[in-house]
Amino acid sequence: MKVLITENLRINLDSEMWECRHCDKVLISARDNYKRGLLVYNRDPREVHKPLLDPTKYTRTYSPDPDWCRLIEYYCPDCGTMMETEYLPPGHPPLRDIEFDIDAMKEQWKHREEVLVPPIGNEPPASKRRHTHNH
Ligand SMILES: [Zn+2]
């Protein structure tokens, strides 16, 4: 059973591993931070947020100071899809923004059908166990 988590990530509940949804690459244990299974680009934020003022004339240019702020980009090590970005102080470990109780998730999905394609629109996915009243 694979459970879709984000547009790029899913969890395989049988193997308890994070997987890339684009290339099926097995990344890291689902009990760990998925970012530890990805490639990291520690980027100078000035590359993205260009100075609005001439840096030769001004010390403050409305662009992030790379000594205080880094742009961290995470990529799938197999297909290269950008999975996530975050702004962190230099040297800060990756934030853990997704953490599930895998045992509870297994119990929750035990009787559900696997969702291979996320539903689009307002209607929830069709269920075989739909509760109906015939009166
Ligand atoms: Zn991939």
C-alpha cells in the first residue's frame, strides 16, 4: 500500500520507506525526515532575490544576507525533481515538516483502497464502503 503525501512524495507502508512519485526512487525510512534522503543544494539567496540597490554603494540592498540566511533546495537523487525548498540560518539542520505515526497510518489504511491518482475537484474519492440509506 502506497499513500500519497505531497505532489512529489509518497510513503510505501509495506516497506515503510519514502518514495519519489516521479521516478519511484526509494529515498529513506518513512520514520525519518524525508529530506535526509534527498540531494541538497545550499544556495546563496542573492541568486534568487537579486539586490534592488547597487551593492557597491549600499550595505543594505533588500537582498538576504548569505551570512544570515541560506536557501536550501532539496532534489530527488534519481530524477532531479525539486522536492522542497526552505530558508534557514547557515548550518541549521533541515526542518522536519512532515512526521507521521507510521503504525497508526498502517492501521488507518488497512481497510482502505490505494489512491494512485489524487482526486481533482470537490468530490472525495469513491469508496466501496460508502454508507447509504435505502429509504
Ligand atoms: Zn525521483
